[in-house]
Amino acid sequence: MTHFGREVLPYGVFSVGAGPRRVGVAVDDGVLDLAEALGPSWEVPSLNPFLAQGRARWTAVREQVRGLLDQPLVPASEVSLHLPFEVADYVDFYASEQHATNLGRMFRPDGDPLLPNWKHLPVGYHGRAGTVVVSGTDVRRPAGLRGAGPAYGPSEKLDVEVEVGFVVGVGSELGSPVSTAAFEEHVFGIVLLNDWSARDIQAYEYVPLGPFLGKSFATSISPWVVPLEALDRVPVPVQDPPVADYLQVSGDWGLDLRLELSLNGCVLSRPPFAGMYWTGPQLLAHLTANGASLRTGDLFASGTVSGDAVDERGSLIELTWNGRDPFAGRTFLEDGDEATITARTASGLPLGTVTGRIRPV
Ligand code: MN
């Protein structure tokens, strides 16, 4: 388990031995048992009841927890970690200009790498909430059609996507768009997220309705949900052309998260989140701009995070483009490979880990 120190104070769901699941806060390298410290209402198998209580309660509990840091902790070695919240709906965006540009160049070498809508709205798709799994869960290699004809079989182009996921606490009613200014009322915090992607299945199926089976087999998230308060904010990138009114954002809503992707223990890249073109408040405003409702436990992810440098790319398809060999001749994942994403704040505070190992089909 990550050694979190005493400032981040992320929330998760854990159990000890055959005991019941309960909510805890990661402190140093142990877990503060909130069911012990604050009462039996915390002996629940998900964060959803807490998430639904809203910003004032989130702030009050964080203050309470700060006063409990010298209580006895459950040692990490005794703890089993579980999916921290019941995922309601899951959406994945495409918010990194560098990532969208890299993929555009690969798939449409003759045209403009960015499609005409890209700078006018945050492109996204609805994913599969039921296959979001907690870090440490093995991922079975998916099978599918990899081209026309009898080409059903195991994916030969299994990839990772380094992402950040936003966790919705307070929902909204059908027909009531959420403004960028209301982001903090609705969003509790973040998880690290690996959007496992079968590029061969994806490439064949995505026209014209977008990602489907090449993505829906598994999405891994970190077990600890980091509250927004723990994150370093930086100015948002300049957006040119100007965006629609409902997408305009005020305040510093860039998040300075330093991500790291490793494969079998070898660091492949360090994608920087601070330069993402579209920010969290804009993703949320867009997600609800048509009046779609939000629910407690909704998860919306940033899309692959890639920076300007080749060793800041957040997927293997980008890292191995043009014959680059960042790891032992790998182009895509092999059975037995273990991919891990970690992150830190600008000041070096750890934000957790999401890891998963590939099992044969
Ligand atoms: Mn993705």
C-alpha cells in the first residue's frame, strides 16, 4: 500500500480477515478505521453514503480526521482493499491535446490531426460501469473481432491508458445542467484510472459510434479516493478558439498531478496532468449540458494523459510509435505483464497506485 503521509488523507473501503467491509482513511502506511473512530455508520461496504452528503459534510469529516491522526492505525499488511464506491455511470473523455494529436496523426496521417470539433467540446463516450475494478484485480485479455471475416480471437494489441477519474458525490436532477462553477458542490475527488484498451478490436469497431468492446472488458481504479482539497491547482491552459459560455471556467482549475506509468517495475513515462486542455469543471458541465442527470458514484475520466515529450505519453501505442522501444521490444502488453500507474502532487505527496496484471484469454 502507498505510504500516504498525513496530508492527502484519501478515503477507501477495507476489511481485515473475514471481518466486514468498512470505510477508512489512509494515514502514513496504515488505515484509520472510521467505524472505530467515528461510529458504526461507517461500517458500510462503499463510500456512496458519505459521498452523497455533500461538500459541507466532506469538509467537516476531513477536519475531524485531522484530529484523529494519532489514533491507532490498522497496519497495511492486515488490510484488504476493495472497490471504494459503487460506480453508477462511467464516462471517458479525450481531454489531452497531445494525446488526441498523436492518435490523429497515426490514424489520419494526411489530414489535420485534430478533428474540427475537438477544441469546441470535450469529446467523450459512455463506458461500462459494471466492469470498473479495483487495483490489483487481474485483467483477462479480451477477445473480439479484429477485422473483417472470421477474425475473432484474443486481442494482439492490448494497451494501457494513463488517466485520472473524477468521482461524483452529489448528483443532479434530470434537466438541470451543472455549471462549471458548481464543480466542487458535486465532485468529491479523484482516483487514478487505467482504461485498458484493445487497439485491434477498437480500430475495427469504432466507426461510426465510438469505442465499445475494445474498452468495456475492464477499467481499473486506485482503491483510495483523494479529496479535491488535497490537490495542487494551477491556471487553466489558454483555450483558443474561445469556448461556448457553458464551458467557460473561472479560477485555477488545472490540477498539477505528476503521473507515472511503469511496466513490470520499469518506468516508461511520466505524463503531466497540469497541461490538459479540458479541465474537470468543463468535463462535468459538458456531461450534463443536455440536461442529463448525475448520480452519486458517477465516474468520469480525463482520457489518456500525454505531454509534449515522448517520455510523457500515456499509452503504449504512443510510446512505441515510429519504432520507439521503451521496454524490451514490447509494442503491446503480453500475458503476465503488470502495468502500474502512480501519481504525486507537485510538492511530492503521493496520490496512490492503480495496478493490474494481464491473464491469458
Ligand atoms: Mn480512455
